[in-house]
Amino acid sequence: MPAKRVEIRASGELRKVMALHFEEIRQAAEEGKGKVAWCTSVGPAELLQALGFRVYFPENHGAILGTSRASADLIPVANAAGYSPEICSYLTSDIGGYLKGATPLKRLYGFKGIPRPDVLVYNTNQCRDVQDWFSFYQREFNVPLVGVSTPHPVPALEERHIKGVESQMEALVEPLEKVAGTRLDPGELRRALALSRECTDLWNEVLRTGAAVPSPLTFFDECIHMGPAVVMRGRQEAVDYYKLLLAEMKERLKDRVAAVEGESLRLYWDGMPVWGRLRDLSEQFAALRACVVVSTYCNSWIFDELDPSRPFHSMARAYTKLFINRTEQVKQEYIRRLVRDFRAHGIIFHDSKTCPNNANSRYGMPQRLSKEGIPTLVINGDLCDLRFYSDAQVRTSIEAFTEQLAER
Ligand code: SF4
């Protein structure tokens, strides 16, 4: 009998917060009620919030395209325009959607099309693809493109890494002020940072509840509920949302409510989600009484370095310290620590074909961790491009892996 999945009550509020986010952007882009800045998912969102921009995240749009499985029709359109099938499938889904005039934002939030940017702001801390992605739109819309080039990969975080990033962030202010038509108010920047820090701390606390046995939430829940931490950080609404979600998770802890009924296995997910298979995977793990309790991906929006008293310095630290921007050794230690803290029985590495940046199985890490006694499984797939994903193969591998773990 399939295991019961317990719905999260806060989901209704989540939908409202996300609807507000998109409505503000729609009004700015389509009714002239403000300026729109496009930002990469770990770009300097706080600075943009402080300057009064409505901040739109194309990667979030990529995830929506993946989840709604629209990517299948859109990626080939970008491929035909010269964007390789082997580069980021958020990028190819998004650009394909633009070229075809297709976006679920029309149906979901009443947009006429993707929101026209007034400025494009990137940070290469995650990959180079984001810069090329935004360059496409710079040519299409003829708007300013500004950004930060972060040293990569960073071992231990040192001042020499931070200084350069900090001054690049400071250099963004002048061009952004020109587009915003206003001067940066240092008080507003401190306020945005304080809210972002509070949001990230609450999100961290939500994720940490997954360390309890049984876990009150799964990685698949987190992939949905991380929305405000990504797109609304720096806003009071995100803080309020995570207070609500955290209270619900604490209630579950008190009542020992398991996200996966009869939880008997606990797993770590490394790499990108497979957006078009979130539900299928969630159901398969639940049926196997296995709970994915922790992930690299959802932890990527914990910015514990943000400090309103040193805005630029702390943003530089927070956005350089990111897991994705670190050396193999730092990453391995990080994963090992989370496996221990969350009492995971094994790790599933998702080797996403079009995001080598966030696939950590390519340089021997699963083998090294296995030798240390942590069982690992590598599955091939992709974030949006399901041509690289075999349902049958993944299903069988997960079944065999969980059987092996159960025997141990
Ligand atoms: S990190 Fe990966 S998924 Fe994210 S934008 Fe870069 S290539 Fe795409």
C-alpha cells in the first residue's frame, strides 16, 4: 500500500506570497508601476530590493518550465538558435520560451509574456552560463547588463577573495541608480539585508527540522517551499512566511508527524532537483519508506554571513562562500558533515547532464565517500531536459539502492 504523504498547511500561504511576487513584477513590467531588475538566483538581490526594483529571477522561471514540463517543446527552439543541448537547460528552456512567446506565467499569473527587464544583474558565483544567458537578453532588449565575476573555485574563504567581489558590488551602485532613477539609501540597504538575514535564518531552521527522526519534511517539500527564500529575500513577506512554516514544522516535531509515514531510511540528495519528476520521485521514496531529509540544493539559500552593519562586505562574503563556488575538498567535507548531522543512511548523487556546476559525482566523490562507509548512488538525469532522464533506470537504481541500505 502506498505510504500517505502529509500535506503542509502553509502551502496556501506560499501560493499567496508567490502570487504577490509575480503580481508586483507584472504591474511594474506591464503597467509601468516600477522598474524590473532581472537577477541570478544568488545575485545581489538585497541591493536591488533597496533600490526599489521588482526583482525577477529567470532561474525560477526555468524551474517553473521544468516542473510544468514545458521545457520539452522549448529547449529545441533554443538549440536551433545556437544554444547547445548540453548547456544549462534552465537557460535553453527560458530562451526557447522567449523565442516561442511561451511562458506558464501567462496562465498562472496573468502575464502577457515574460516581464521586460530594465536592467540585468548577474553573479558568476554559480556558473558562467548565467552571464551568457543574460547577455542574450541584453541584446534582445537593449538594456544595461551589469554583474560580478566571482573567483572560482574558492578553498578557505580569505580576505583577498572578498575584497575584489566587494568592490565589484560597490561598483554596481552607480549604474543601478541610473536605471532606478534614485540614489541608494544606506538605511534601505541595511533594512533589506536585515530582512534577508532573518529570512535565511528562518529557512535554515526549517531545513534543520529535517534532522529529527522522523523528519517532518522531505527534500521534495523543500524544493517547493524554498520559493520565497529565493525570490523574496529582503522582503518582510518572506520572513512572515517562514515564521509560519517553521511553526508548523515545530508542531510536527512535537507530535512526531513524519513526512514519510513509517520512515525507515534517510537519504541525502546531492545536485539539482529533477523538476519534471519531483512528484514521481517523492512518491517512489515514500512508497519505499525512505525520506530524503537533506540536500545540497536547498541549503544553497542559507546566507549566514549577511550582516546589515557591513552590507557590501557581508554580501561579498555570503555570495562567495556558496557551496557551488567551493573546491571539491570543501564540498566533500560539507556533505560529510550534513550526512552525519541529519543521520542519513546514504547519498543519492544526481548527475544532471546540463549542470556540471552542481553535479558533484564527476571527480570521484561518491567513490571516496563510499570508502569512508557512506553508501552512494549516482543517477543520471537533468534539471529540465528529460531526454537525459530514464524513468525505468532511475526507478530500478533507487529500488536496488534502498534494498541494499535496508539490508545493512
Ligand atoms: S548553476 Fe547550473 S542550473 Fe544554475 S544556472 Fe548555472 S548551469 Fe544552470
